[in-house]
Amino acid sequence: MIVRESSGTTHIENRWLVALAVLAVFLVLTLLSGRVKTFPVWVPCTLMVAFFGSELALRFATVKTMWLRIEKFVTVTFVLVAGVALMVNLGYVLRQMVHGSNRLSSLTLLESSIAVWVTNLLLFSLVYWRMDRGGPEARANHIDTKPDWLFPQEGAPDKAPTDWRPTFVDYLFLAFSTATAFSSTDVLPITSRAKSLMMIESVVSLVTLIAVVARAINTLGT
């Protein structure tokens, strides 16, 4: 998508996959049975309305600068709120599992662990997309900023589309690889913050897959 402002032409990256990721996180954290209600339901609902409102404004408003700032603020706030809810739910499930409580059935434990894993993946994909090279608009407009990750297309420009740049789907794949292989499969992290975030995502995924899912599957038939 390209928009025009008084300062010239500004490229705005398409947001539909980002919107689906945010919606998926909202649905998982709001509708999951047996979850811990970390925040009142109006908190995520308000953030969802604010997010989609800023997305609509970005699409139809003439001047985009203010709405880009609002969207960034809402997205970061949503990630922080959802991240806290994610960690609280994971901690609750681990406590119930370690202490041998029967409050959570095997099926509920399995559902909760899958929800934690999916939320972890989607939240970190949003963080990577928002952080790398100054954000989506800096990348779309080729503003020269220091990259946090190097993608394979940059090492083989003759094999990549002309004027290629990473978009949300690339960061989604990066987050998926980190959550499943506990490392990047084809993307090279080059900054300390990128490596730190990937380690955090890997730890959450590792705890969820090995400890919680394994326990849930082991007791599912009992």
C-alpha cells in the first residue's frame, strides 16, 4: 500500500497478517477454557478496538503520521499485556502440574499448553516485526537502519525479487522456527537484543513443549 502525505510518498506495509495475528492472540487469551483471568475482559477488548481503529485510520486517513504512532503504541501495549497474561497462565499450569493438583484435567492441560505455545509464537513474531530495522515503515521506505537479523535473500540478491524487504510473514516464520527448532533455521541474529529475545522465546517454548505437553499427553488416557 502507498499513501501520500505533504512530505511526499510514504510506503505503508500491508497489515492484514498482523491483524490476524493480533486477533488470534486475543481469541486464545479470551476464550480459552480454564485460563487464568490476569486482566479484566475490558482490557483486551479495549486494546482490540484501539488496534483495529488505528488500522482503519491508516487505510483511509490522509495524514498517516499520527496514526502510525498510535498504532505502534497500541501494538506494543497489546504485546505487553498479552505477554504478562501468557507468563501468568504458563506459571499457573506449571504449579498445578508440579504440585499434582487435579484442578486441571489432562485435556485442559493440553489445551492450555497449546494455547501458550501459539501465543508465544505470535507475540514474538509481532515483536520481531515491530523492532527490526526501525519498524515496518522504515523497512518499506528503505530508511538505512541497523538490522537485527540478516535474511537469506540478502545474501543472494540475484535469487530474491527485485527490491525485496522482510515483511511480517518473514518474522512469523522466524518466530515459528525459534519456537519449534529453538533456533533460527535460515535467519542470522546479529544484535544482542535479537539473540536475547530469541532465547526467551525458545525457553518458553521448550518449557511448554517438554514439561507441560509431555505431562498432558502422558496422563490423557488416565
